[in-house]
Amino acid sequence: MQNLKNKSPLKDVQRRRADDESLAKEKTEIDAQASKMGELAFLSIFGEILVADPTPIVFDGALNQQHMQAIWIWITRDIAPDLAQIINDTKNEQEAKKAIISYCPILIKKISKEITLASEKNEANSRLTAQLGGEEVKQRLAVFLIALRCHALLTKAISFGKAANSIEDETSLGTALQSLPLQEPSVAAFLFQIIVGQSNNPSNLILAVAKIIGASSEGAMQRAGFEPLLDALLSHAQNQASLLLGQRGLYIDADLMCKSIYRFHKLMHAASGYVELERRARLGKAATEITLQMAQIVEPRLKEVSSDVSQSLRKPRRGEDKIDADGLLAALNGIYLLAAVREAKESLALNALFDRIWSETGQTLEILIDRNLEEFKKNTNNSIVSQRLDMGIKMSQIRFGKEYAGILQSAKDKISRRSNEA
């Protein structure tokens, strides 16, 4: 009996310890979930002005998402831990977002104080740089503070941008754009970043401004207070690079890839097609660098298109004849890319390379589709040849157009009918 009495307290201690550890683990998981929810809510408030890497050129109206994530960690860990607790008490992302917005006046004071201290004392400056994770993020903190102060205007700018799409008269659109706070470039930069993001045809914005100020030169745009508009166009063009870089591997989103190239072309055409950018000035240099960046992303993939098409539509040189599903998908994605680049080749400065690949791919398709048709004539029951031919016809529709693809499809159908009648 004595031994049993001695064991019971020990078991109770072990049980309590296990319960405490379980509760601590559960609390840690809840705090982590709340922290992530808070970060997502924070980023959503400024979502329309966020851009993703690579961003070698910095524009005043855009904030890098990774920088913002670092700033959020700094806020909740170092200067406003009470905000983190407030977020923990919210039930969902929408509630967390409202809580952050309500806290903004306090946050503005806290961040202003930190920036002032850093400008006055080397020790405070070094501490702030370390807390934020580097000089690059610290330099953007003052820009974020401006966005924080005018965050209420950001939602209004979204509505403005959407409404601008329905204004067909250039004079009316130009007058509406002149109503923005052009005398405050740092604020206007964020507003134009959002408006351009909502614009279906960015060239309309430039044409409207050019008409209202009576000129389309870079200098005239700057003097009239519309330099932030040019910045926004180039900022969004640069941001298309992140979308393309995200499309790697076999199972890419071809639609998203093509849309990013089309969008890049629209933005660059608006910025440099209608405006006389000075090549040696800031914006002219930025336009050149952004064009080169995009070309370097697109060029390697473009060079693979012709060989991908050739390999996918050929019978393997060795082994049994079978469908190379991965190869066909890569070739089809390449054809979609080729079609997108055709629309944007001037903005991408890839004219010579595109012309060569366009011609090579066309010749390759014609030759291999003819070969597959001949093989299909010999044996219409060969499902592998039939599938290869179907994919070739689909590629031809993108490369040559619906009419040409229709002729090829009719030829295949005719061969099938003859075989069935025989």
C-alpha cells in the first residue's frame, strides 16, 4: 500500500507536465496561425501596391512584398506587440484587417518615432536596420509610412481605376486624372500604381493626359505632375517578370504566361510608345532595363519551341512508338508562348529571334503533320499517330490560324471516312 501511495503523486506530476506541454504546444500553434492570419490581413490592406521579386528598379508607388513581410514581423515583434495580441483575439482575416486599420493611427506614431530616432542617433539607426533585416528594407520604411498615412485613399483609387475604364472621352478622363493630388507626388505615386493596375488599356490614360496638357514628351508629363503615372506603368511592366518566373517546369499555366506577356506589351507601349522618353534620363534607362530583363526571361524558352515541337510530333528513333505526353505539353505551351511573343515582340526587343523561331516552327509543323497524315493513311487504327496528328493540328491552329487547322482536320476526317468505307 505504501508503494502505491508513493507512485500516485509522481504519476500526477507527470500527467500535469504532459498536459502543460500539450497546452503550450496548442498555444504555440494557435499563435502561429494568428500571426499568419495577421500577416495576410496586413498584406491585403496594401495588396494593390505590392510587387514581387525581381524588382531591380525601385518605384515610389510600389512596395516589395518580401519587404512588407519583414516590416510586419518588425511591427508585431519590436514596436507593437500589443497589436499581435489584438490579432490573436480576432476570429478571421477580415476581423484582423479591421483591427489593423483601427490601429493605424497608433502605428503611424510608433513608426514615425522610430524613423526620427534612427535619423538622429547612429545606434538607433543600426538597431532599426538589424531589426528590419537590412538596409534595403529600412530605406523603404519611410515610403511605407506614406502608404500607411494615406491607406484610406487606396480603396478609393481602386474604384477610380475601375470607373476610368468606362470613360471613353479623352478630355473627360484627363480632367478626372487632373483631380488627383498631383501636388503631392509621394501620394500620387500610390494612387497611380493602383489606377494603372485596374486599367484595361493603359494607353488610354497616357492619351488622355497628353490631350489635356497638350504634349506627350517626358518633360511635359513631369512638369504637369504626371511623372508618377509613367512610374506606375513601368512598375507594373517590371512586375510581369515575377509572373513569368513563376511559370517554370512542365505544368505551367500557359494562359497566365501569355497574359503576363500581353500585359507587359500594353504597359510598355503606353509608357514608351506614346511618350517620348529620354533614353539617358531615369525613366528612359528604366524602360531599357525592364525590356532587357523580360527579354532575358523569355528568350531561353523561345529558343526551345522549335525543337520541342519537332521531338513531340516525331516517332521515337528507338524503342516502341508511344505518345510523349510531357513532350506534347511542352511543345503546346511553347506554341502558346510563341503566339504571345508575336503580339509583344517589339516591346520585348526580340524581333530577329522571334522571326527565326516563327519561321522554323512553321516549317517543322508543316513537315511533321504531313508525315503523320501519311502514316495515318497507312493505318487509321493507329491511335498513337492519330493523337499525335490531333495535337499537331491544335498547334497549327495557334501558329497558322483556324482556317489552316480546319483544312488539316478535314483531310484527317476524309482519310478516316475512306478507311471505314473500304
